[in-house]
Amino acid sequence: MQRPALFLDRDGVINVDHGYVYRSDQFEFIPGIFDLVRFAVNGLHWPVVVVSNQSGIGRGYFDERAYGDLTRWMCDRFDAENAPIARVYHCPYHPVHGIGRYRADHPWRKPKPGMILQAASDLNLDLARSAIIGDAMSDIEAGAAAGIGLRIRIGTRDARPDAQAHDVAADLPSALDLLRARSP
Ligand SMILES: [Mg+2]
């Protein structure tokens, strides 16, 4: 039996996007994120999956170890808030700025849907009934390419007239209202 999931971008959705964040003292949770995840997990009984481009690794700004340490710290914080994250996927590659083996046009890098498709396979997810929340059009495009039914963009950054259809929410509490209204 397949189940839906809530997919979240990280930088700009979970934490303030200060640019290539890799230490916990740079990691500023955005107001409303714990309520949103609690509703998905405890209200909808959906797993919450993070899908994050992390080209800072490929660019050599920080390494996989630092990223892994921060991810464990982040997940511990969510656990402590009774808002557990089921799985975190990241893509360290960049087609132009990646160094060495990280210079690759990787199918996991959003706007490509690779991370989402991998999660669907790993967790047996129903993507048509799933939702994705991001702050960039690449999040929306990846969600659309994967067949995610509800796509919500936070804020007004990155608007384009030719954009894939999606909903726009001013902030995370508004995104939670949308999710509440649109999920079964
Ligand atoms: Mg983002």
C-alpha cells in the first residue's frame, strides 16, 4: 500500500538560506517549520522527506562529513520537537562548479526529480497524492517532473510567468493552511 509524503526543500524552507549553511550555529529554523512537520507526521500520518541540493560540497565549501554532522543535528532537533524527519536526501554535484568527481550533471540535482523518485522507491510513496514545499522554482519543477500533486512555493522569489502550475504561500503557517485544506 503506497502512502503520500510531504517533501521539503531545506535551505529557505527549514532554515533561513544564508548561503551554503554547514554548521549548526548558522542554522536558523524558520518559524512554523515544526508545526508543519508535526501536522504531516501526526495529523496526516505522512512521512516527511527532505530533498536538498548541496552543491557547497561539490564546490569544496564544506565536506560530506560536515554535512552529515549538521543533518544529524537537524534531525535530532526535529525529533525533540515531536516532528521526526523520515529521510534526508542531498545532491552534492554541480554541472559547472563542481570540483573533480563532483562536476556532474547529476539526475538527483533539482530541477531534476531524481531525489524524489529515489525516495518514492525507498519508502513506497504515492507521489500523485504527495506534496512538496520549496522556495525556488527548481523545487516546483522537480516536484512536477516526479508527478507530485500538490506543489507549494514559499515567498515571492523566483516567480516566472511560464512556471509549472503551483500554489504560492507567503510563509510556513500559510503553507500549513494550504496543506490542511488540500490533503484528504
Ligand atoms: Mg531552497
